[in-house]
Amino acid sequence: MFPDYLFYYFCKMEQKLTELLEGISQLFIKYGIKSVTMDDIARHLGISKKTLYQYFADKRELVEKIVLFHINKNNVEFMQMDHKQLNAIDILLAVTRNVMELLEEFTPSVCYDLQKYYPELHKIFSDHKNKHIFENVKMNIIKGMAEGLYRKDIDPDIISTIYVSRIEMIFNYETFPSDKFSLMQVFDEAFRYHIHGIASKKGIEYYESKIKG
């Protein structure tokens, strides 16, 4: 058992690390990973490089902690949703709003940089993302079918697999080059396509009422 002063110290360290990871994430999302240096990060956060290196041994460890941080954050945010009070479409709309806010400042080079310069971390993130998306979409489909908002004649496993593949396609810049399409535009179209493909008449009416309101 830790003494109280050590417990307080570790809590403060964890809080500070979270603040750093949030700030660094904003830089990566806006400018990509490769182009942002440790000097840029220290300057952006208003701390010295010495302080920065107290938390991260090097940039590779920093990127690894960013990846793990976002994996955990995604899990926590989804678990914090009130699944009992929200119906399946409300949950999808809430998740979509979060994603759209992220994509508003998202630079396409983030995924490219992660895949090219940190392939092992990209695999960890990609594997988690695909598993996380598949499980949550499947759970959402089953919930929506039970609520009568989604069609009864769809296979949750097949639709969830298609959804994961579609997300992968959205971030494929050969399919959707950034000079022709914005990620927000593509994601929004894909989301509406998904809803209209699985929703029942009742679900479509509810969805239309929500986006109009």
C-alpha cells in the first residue's frame, strides 16, 4: 500500500501525462506526426524539452503512448454513454458527432505517418480500431433490431464487417484523394448510407426527425 503522499504524487503525474497527451494529440491531428519535432511539442505545451523527456524517453515512446491513450479514451467514451437511456440511433448519432469534431481538424498525413514510420504501432492501433468498431457496431445493430429501429432481416456480423471495411476505405487516400474529398464529407456520406441501409421504416422516420431537429 502506497503512503498518501506517494499516491497523491502518482495521481498528479498521471493527470499531467494526460494533459500532455491531449496537447500533443492536437498537434499530430493538425500537422501530422513526421513534421512535428520534440522542440515543436515542448514549445506548443509551454514546457522545456527536459520536462518533456521526463515523460517520454524519445519520440517513438511518445507516439506509442499517444496510440495507447486514444485506444483507452475510445473505450472509456463509449462505455460512458447511457446505453439504457439512448436508443441505437441516438448512440450512432452521438458517436458520429464525436468523430466529425475530430475530423474537422484532422490531417490525412497522420495515418500515413503512423503506417510508414511506426508500422508496429499502426498495427496495434488498426487491430484495436477494427475490433472495437466491429464489436460496437454489432452491439448497436442487435440493440436497434430489438428496438424495432433496424430491419429484422440483416445479419449483424456481416453488416459489422462491411462497416469496418468501409471505415478502412474512407481513410484510403487512393480511393478518396484529399484534393477531391474531405474526410468529413466522405464519413458523413458513409454514415447516412449505413443508416438508410439498416434502418426500418420506424428507424428512418426517427433518424429524419433527429437530423431535422
